Amino acid sequence: MERDTKVCVTGGSGYLGSWLVKKLLEKGYIVHATLRNLEDTSKTGLLKSLPKANTNLFLFQADLYKPIEFEKAIHGCQFVFHVATPLFHDPNKTSGNKDKVEAAVAGDKSIVETCIRSKSVKRLIYTASVLAASPLNEDGITFRSCMDESCWTPLHLSFPFGSQWLMDYVEGKTLAEKEVLSYNERDDDSKMEVVTLVCGLVGGETILSHVPRSVEAIYSQVKGSLENYNALRFLEQVIGLIPILHVDDVCEAHIFCMEKSSMEGRFICSATKTTSREIANYFSENYPEIKIDEEFMGESEREIILDTSKLTEMGFVYKYDLEKILDESLKFGRRVGDL
């Protein structure tokens, strides 16, 4: 692929977005990155300090509540990585959306439509979540024996560890991913390839100065953070296991999906699986100074096969195992003073 290829990354200042921008610049691509606020120098300054940013990085202000703002960022790009998602509903920016779920679906649909109108975008790579791919059956009790791309999370259920924020997030990501994938079924001249990467819990290092939520969840048992531990257990309850991968692997997977000559559809993206009990045991056994209270020791969930072969059979290789992901997450938390 030509290294002067233009790509767009939405949500360029987030955990995945910033690391993806970093890797794309390292590979020589021209990157258009969107942020909600270009006046936030803590975010713009970080991105501008990346190697090759002075020649290959262009920043654009764009908010999913104002989809028209993405037009300039996407214009002229051959590939778009849609990483951004509305985490909190701002009633002052409703744009006709009554809640976060509607905002997520409408925002993602607007990104696809903008890509089609651009006439330049060949493929959209959408960052989806494993929370939208639960092998849980409709009865809310039993699980399928295997989690793969055919799994979709039932949306009529509730969970003991599920806050309203988490339930809204699951519904929004599930409905939005289905909407985005539907564009692969179009038969008109505007057809564009859409890839959704259904990503597991992401850990490892970051170029950010603060701890991302997913990393907080990974070492929540060490810190004794009830809110983040509940989020970890919620993931485990919904899916029956904890799919997990390193931030570098997930960004390499995004780029892999871009560099293929042709690719579309849904792909599970996770290096391995674990349980909350396994995470707690690993930290306790490998870091003698860590003492985890019994209430945070977690449970060993159901034995469910995690099938990631659809992506790996195309040639993608994960480089980080579970131990490396947990070690780096803990190290980062200590380095920034959160632990």
C-alpha cells in the first residue's frame, strides 16, 4: 500500500485512537485525526509531539453530535477508522436523540453516510465491542458453547453488576454495529466495504497521562476499586468469560484490516480469554506485595470456547499473551501513581 495513503481516525485522542494514530504515523501514512475540542492543548499537544506528526498529521474538530463536522476530516481519505463513541449523553447536544443509545446509532450511521458521500473512502473499519457479541442465550441463563461472530447480545436482559450506564453502552454498541454492518448488503454504486472489529478488554501501555477505563478494570482487584471491579464482572457476566488483548495488537489488527486488498464483515478481535479469578490469582502469585481482598477475588466463569480463527486464518498474528497484558497494565498504573 502506498505510504501517502490518507486515513482518518475518529476519536484520535482516546486510548485506542491515540495509539492507532501513533502506529499509522510510524508506518508513514497521512493521518486525519478528529477530536471533540482542538483547544484542549493536553490532547492536541500529545498528538502533535508524535514522530512524523509535523508532516503527516492533520487535526480536525468534530463531535458525533454534530456529524457534519466530520466531512472535512474524511474528505480525500481512502480508509476511515471509526474509533469514537459517545460515552455520555449530553442533553444540550441532543440533535433529536433522546438518549445515549440513539446518539450512538445515529452518530455511527452518519459516519458511514459521510464516507459514502466522500467518494474516496474504500473501507470503513469500525471499532466494535465484545459486549455486543455475547454467547448468552435468550433465556438469560444458559450460554452457547462457543463465542464467535454469529453471537449477538440479547438486549432485554439485566445483570446484577450492570449499571444503567453499562446497559446503555451495551445496547448502543450492539445496535450501532448492526447498523454499520448493514451497509455491506447494499447493491447500489455507493457500496463501500465495512469491517467491524469486535474487540475484547484492552490493556497494556498508553501514551496518555491518565489511566484508560479498560486498564482500570484490569487491575481493579489490586486497587480494590468497586466501580471498576463491577465493570469487569459485568463483562464476565454478559459474555461468560473475559476476552482480552493488548492495545498494540488491537491497533495492529485495525491496520491489518486496512492493508488487505479486500475485506468486509465482522471479526472477533481478542488474543486470549481469562476470568476475574484468574486475573486475581496471577497478580497475587506473581507480585508478593499485592494482597487482594476476598470480595475482589472474582469467580471462575463457564467454560466457553472463544473462536478468533476468522481473523487469524486471514494471516493476523497476536504478539502479546495474557501475562504481558497484565504486567504492562499494572506497571502503567504504578508509573502514573494510580496504584
